[in-house]
Amino acid sequence: MMIKKKRITAALLALGLGAVTMFSQFPVSAEETAQNTDAAAQTADPSVVVTNGIDGWPQASDISSAAAIVMETSTNTVLYSKNADQPLYPASAVKIMTCLVALENSSLDEQITMTATGVAGVTDGGANISSQLDEVFTMEQCLYAIMVASANDIALQVAEHVGGSVDAFVQTMNTRAQELGCTNTVFTNPTGLPDENQHITAHDMALIMEAAMRLPGGVYNFGSQNSRRTFDTAAMFLKEMTLSALLQQLLPIHFRQQMFPAVNVYLQTILP
């Protein structure tokens, strides 16, 4: 059971890494390296990157994303923040909370039978695995379908199975968000399909992802040996990913140069 939990959470973490692109686009190119010499002169105004307004804090440049956050999770210290409290449409990032609530309120070997509620997700215009009425899956299989295939049909069925109804499950999602300290998050469905009333912030998403990564038996350490194993397709994202590598991709070069000595000291205290 512990290995199953680790596999599920590794895939959940992979989904989270994919969801990061909802808020941040972070290619690192040779051109960026070549422009390193004048990068320091391109620091963003503190009204845009608010962490630049902290006295003595390494100054960062702007990024193309509408919003982004880098948070050290043991203390929730914010290292980089751009529009982190701006409400955004979450799309499939919603499924991180869907999986979190499901994992906290079920066992992986539970049997889930597809009903009209779930099968409706096959024709809703979103991703699905073409599930059939009365088809039976385990919760573990359902979570992989959500995390790997972003399956709306399975997300709806899991919601009904765990919550008794999709609406009740969504209420639990919102309650859980409040418990985690989210202040500007509203869920209206477990799939992430467009709804003008559904929104989240980069900061709230970070809090949700932190909780998902810290599930019992979960892989919350990018550099651990467990996270370097490949657990099915989704976990391939983690194969050689370390926290340092992720930060290198996300943060501007000159900001990384100022922050990395401190980050590397921190990594030495948490990585084997």
C-alpha cells in the first residue's frame, strides 16, 4: 500500500509540474545565457514582481506569464512572486485538488462503477478515456486516468463516488482549499472545464500542490531516490528532476545566481 501511495503521489506531482505551465512558461535557452551580462539591468518593477520590493532581496526580472510564485515549503517563504494573488482560470489544474480530496477520502482498492454522471464526461468536449456505463475501475486506476489522461469522465465519477454527488464533492474541494489557507479560490467542478465563476491564484495553487506532495508516503522531495524512479508514464517528468533544476528553469538567470548559494545550502539539508 505504501508503494501504491508513492506511485500515486509521484504521478500527482507530475500533474502538478504540468499544471505549472498554466501560470508560468519557463524555457531556458542559450540565448538567455548569452544575455546574462545585461540581465541584471532588466529587473522588474516591484509593482509587478512584488518580491523585488523586499529590502535586500535578490532582484528578479519579469517573465512572460501572467502570474507565478516560487515558495519554499517548509516555511512558506515566498522567493519570487508576480501577481500571485491574481484570480485566474485554473483549467485542468483543478484536477490536483480533485485527486487530493479523493486520496484523502478513499482507499486505492475501492471499486468505482461508471454511472451516467461519469459517462457524460465522454461527450463534454474535454479529455476522457471513453469509459462505458457500468464499467468498473479501482480508485487507483481512476487516479491514474485523471493524472495521466486528464480524464473528465473519471474525474466526474470519482467526485460522485467520494462525495455522493458531484456538487457535494465540489463543496468539499472548496472547504479543503479554505483549510489549506487559500483565500481566492472557488471551485465549481472537479474537471476544470470553463466556468466564469471558477478561479484560483498562483499562491493558492502552491498551497494545494504543497498539500498534495506531502500526503503520507508521498514523494515531496524532487531529489530523493524514490522520485528518481519512473512510476508509469506520468512520473517520467520526475526521472532526473531536482529542485535545483526546476528553479533553474523557472527563475531568471541573474536572480538564480544571487539565490542559488542559499538554495544549495537549503538543498543540502533536505536531500540525501
